[in-house]
Amino acid sequence: MEIRASRSTCLAIALALLAGCGEEATEMPSEILTQDPQLARALNDPLMIDPDLAWRSEANAVIAYRDGHPLPLIEAREDSAARAREEARLELLENGQIPAPSPAISQASDATFADLVTADQMVEAAGARTDCIARMNSDLEWSTRMPATSSIMPHGMVQQAAGVDEGTCVVRVVRYLTPVGIEDALEYHWAKVERARFDLTRYARPAAQLHGERRDQKVIFEFREGPGGMTAVDVVHWRK
């Protein structure tokens, strides 16, 4: 009887410990927000995005939601903005003095992305390679395969990405959020594109934009207010 009692006691204790472990596991917080596109892919792979690169996937709302979506999951904070600005500044200083953007021209841009919801529409609006649209696919990995000229800012949070790299079809489309202001984001991308010897044009209407062009490539950036005080940045980069 004593042996049976001790076995029963041990079993009860073991079950209690297992139950305790289970409760602890279920109570562990899962508040994981990523600002790294590669980490985002690891945490959310496979990414459930519609084939036409629709703005939202509820299964991955932490990294993909449309501008103006109520109660955004991420809000810009001054400390995160300061970190992003400093890392961007240090990155640019590695290649010397940071060039200042030229003033915007008075003419309005023919392209605007603010109301567009698919990568196809963005490619068309940019005047890019529409013959490559059918071969494009959506995947966060494309944001890590941007040319250095148009790579996203440090601490940028990728919403969506699409692209193709087959034969003469080389297109990248990325939408991301950054905690820095519009002017800071514009200055970062201006410096990188100018250093790559693109001819640059800056627009203020209908939105803040940079258009860069050289013999074999074109790139367009659009900057506007995003959700939660963030800055939304759209990038379309293609080979002619």
C-alpha cells in the first residue's frame, strides 16, 4: 500500500508539473514585431498574399496592412525614428559626404501610387515593363533582392514585395513603412540613387517623389504619410 501510495503521489506530482508547464507555455507572450524583411519571412513563411499582390493578408496582418487601416499594429516612436535615422546616416557616411537633395520642380508627376492596390497597377502607373507583369510573383524575399540603389532604409518594415528576374524582365516592387519622416526617407534614397549616377528629378505633387534614370534602368520612389505616424514608401525599380 505504501508503494502504491508513493507511486500515485509521484504520478499526481508529475501530472501537476506537466499541467503547470502547459499553463506557462500558453501564457507566454507572442508579441513579436519584425522590422527585418528576412526575419519577417522566417516568422511568416509561407506568406499568404493574394497572387495579384493585394494589400492585406489577415493571416500576416502584422506585416501587411493597407494605409489607413484602423488601429495599426505599429506606431512611429521617436526612439525608433532616431535609431533609423542614425543607422541610415552611418550607412551613407561610409561612402563619403552625404549629398543633399535638389528642390522639387514645379511640374506635377504623371505617376502616383497612393490609391493603387496591386503590384500590376504600380508597374503600369510607373510606366515600367508591363510585358513582365504576368511573370512577376509576390514574396517578401524580393525586398532583400533590391539593387543597392533602391534598398529599403534601416529598420524599414516591408508591407509587400513583388518582382521578376528572368531574361530581360527585371522588375522590383516594394512597399514599406519607416518611422522617420518623409524628408528623412527622401534624403536617404536620393543619396543612394545619386551616387549610382542616375539622373534625378524630384516632385512635390501629387506626392513627394523621386524619379531616377540612367541608360539601362529607371526607379521611382513615392513618399507619403502612412498609418500610425509612419512614412509609407513605394518603390518601383526596373531594367529598361
